Amino acid sequence: MEQTWLTVDELAAVLKVSPKSIRRAYRKGEIPVDRFCRFVRFDLERVKEALQAKGHSSSFFVTQKKEGQRSATGGDSRRRAQPTRPRLGKTGASIAQAPRRKK
């Protein structure tokens, strides 16, 4: 049996998920990966066997919400709330400490 080594992008295309999901999965140890120097390659048969052994379908990359993790809903963003202190009227060179010299 001949092995076919797939890159992250190729495996993502076969499984119909994003490359980011593939990277996340092999870092978590959900799918087997082979490293050649600094390159990562996947054997499609081993990946399919690992998915079946864990009881996942081909769409196993659906993220599950962790306990206590909140998600932004209703168009709310996850940015931190801005401080409520009063704004200064002028900033920068207009409030320089030393008076300007006249010519």
C-alpha cells in the first residue's frame, strides 16, 4: 500500500474544513501528524482511522462550547469595555508646558 502525504491545505480540502481547523486538531492531538524536518504531512488513511476510532464523522471540527465560556451574541463584540473617565479637551502640542517664543 502506497502512502500519500498531504499538506494542511490538501487535507483541509479533502475533509472540507478550513486549514486553521486542521492545524488546531493536530496540535491538540486529535489527528495523527508526521513531521519531516519543519514540515507537517498527513496520511489520509491514518487520519480517517483516527476519526472513526474517536467516533467522529468527517465533520469532527465542530467546536464545542467549554463550560463557562461566553460567546458574543446579537452583534456584540468581544472587545473590552472602554474606560469611562472624562476626556481631556486638548491633547498633543496644543497643551505644551513651556510657552511659545515670539519672533
